Amino acid sequence: MAVDAAVGGASSNSYVTLEEANTYLGERLHADAWASASDSDKEKALLTACRHVEQLRYWDGNRPAFTDPRQRLTFPRAQDTDADGAFIIPHPVKDAQCEEALALLARGAEQERRRALQASGVKSFAVDGLSESYESGTDRQVLLSAEARNLLAGYISKAGVIATSDAATGEWSPGSRP
């Protein structure tokens, strides 16, 4: 499948083009896995990385989330515009997708096997004298790249559930009517 990075497109499957990723990662230290990959593998990594980025829950700042209900991807949101009012993909989102694509290429199939084990509930395993143990909650880690997680931290929802009561005998909490 070809990379479609149209901003707000109905069939978009990436936030960055292959050329943009090549530029970003070409200027990054320790990006050998990207430099040595074929264009086909780079595109696959970008598409997989975009799917990972899309699995996150984003905070929209209490504004309309999408620019167009037909757009396929989360970004751009209503507030993602340049100085002229044109919709854009924020640079941290683009950079995060590139970082995740690099992590996918660098860690490869072995990391995918680990993720599958964690998703299946495996807490530890040993093979030929080597062992690994996983902390609770690591199976829910969507992004492989810590750099990608840091880049998206300001966009990710940290919301919980707020319980309120409007009953006369219920406790008052923010959000309930006094």
C-alpha cells in the first residue's frame, strides 16, 4: 500500500511522506536501521507507525476534534492551523511517527514477538538460559519509541472518570449542579 499523507484526507494513512521521513531521519543520529532499509520497508514502517500513533487517545482541548468528518486520521484537529488558517499536521505528530517507524525497523520482528507475548498475558519466559520479565502495564504500551511517546505527551489524554451526583443527598463534586 502506498503512503498517502494528504492533510485531512479521506484515504490518508500517514502523517508524513517517505521524503519527509527521509529528511527527518537523515538528520538524526543513530538512524542506521532507517538508512539501510529499502523504500518498501520504510513505507511499511511508516504505515505501521501511523497505526500505532492512531491507537492513542488524544485530548482535543474541548474543541471539535476533526476538521472534516470524512478525514481518516485524528490530525489535523480544528485547532491545528498555520498562520494563514490552513490545516496542518503538528510537527511533534510527524516527528513521533518517524521515531516510531525507526523503532519498528531497529527492533524488528523480535520486538513484535515480545509484544504478542505481553498481549497474551505472559509475564516472563526463558529460552536457552536467557529470561525476560515484563512489568504490569507494559502490554498496554502502544508505542515502541520512548521518543515518540515524549513527542506526543502533550496531545495524549490523561483523563479519568469523574463521578458526580445531582441527587439532593449526593455529595457535590466538580461537574455536578450545586
